[in-house]
Amino acid sequence: MYKILTIHDVIRVPPEKLGKNIKEAIIESIEEKYEGLIDPKVGVILACVNINEIKEGKIRPTDPGVYYEVIFDLLVYKPELHELVFGEVVENAEFGAFVRIGPLDGLVHISQLMDDYVSYDAKNRVFLGRESKKTLKEKDLVLARIISLSFAEQTKLGLTMRQSGLGSLNWLEAEKKKRKGK
């Protein structure tokens, strides 16, 4: 889930940025400090979207930088357990499909792809359902559910597409047409 967090922090602006517009220099310093960080409580920090308040800068005797007390908004993405997510299949491997969900990739294990016996065609990098004849290839858009997540040493997302209403958007569209045709 994407969220906007309001943060109150002291931001150091290094001397090489002091010739710039102060707001621009502070935004650059916030980006360098926060963007790309992954925190289990907050999620993935994507961007500084707004500066709400900048207080007077202070110089410390042992540092040539200027320190500003700043209140600002960050755009973050924090995956939630059981959340429905749209994504794109970015890689298929014999054990499952990697799906890009915003700034993170999740894994749909082969056992969680569909309610069917699934085989993997390594040459074409495609999954095929035996009975349903459904295929899943790279660049397919999918709807999945987050079933496990870990922010330990690296972020890991486990996804499923076995539940009703989930899977490749091509599958869902075909099912929709099939129901309308009856």
C-alpha cells in the first residue's frame, strides 16, 4: 500500500549545496538520506513529495554543513499481508514467477500459480496448465495476493494466484467473456 508519511527531522545540507536555493538543497539532502531505504515498520521510501516547514539553519562548530529542522512528506510503499496487488511478470524460472509490484519483486511459487498441474517450458520460459491450457509468460500482467512477507536481511514477498479472481489479466478477461457468452 502506498502512503504519505510526515516526518520531522534535522537535515544536514553540505557546503557544496549552499549556493543553491535552500529548499532545493534540502530536498536533495532528504533524497540522499531517505530514498531507497527499506524499513520493516515504514516500507520502501520512494520520494520526498513535499516540504511543509523549514526552520532556521544552524551551524555546528566542527562541521561546515548547515542543519535545518524540517517537516516533510515522504511517499512510501509498504506491502501488507493479504493485500491484492497488480504487477508484471518480470522473470519465469522453473520454481516460479517473479512479479514486479511497484518498487519490489514478489515470487509466485509454481504451486501457487493456478489450480491445475503446471509444467514449465524452459526454452520459452512459459508456464502451462495441463487441464486449463492457461499460460503465464514474462511481461504478462497479473493480479495476486500477498501471502507472506519478510523484511529480514532482504525483503521477500510471497504471492499467490490460486484464489478465485486472481491470476493473469488475460485469464480473468477470458473467464469474463466466457461467463457473458453463456
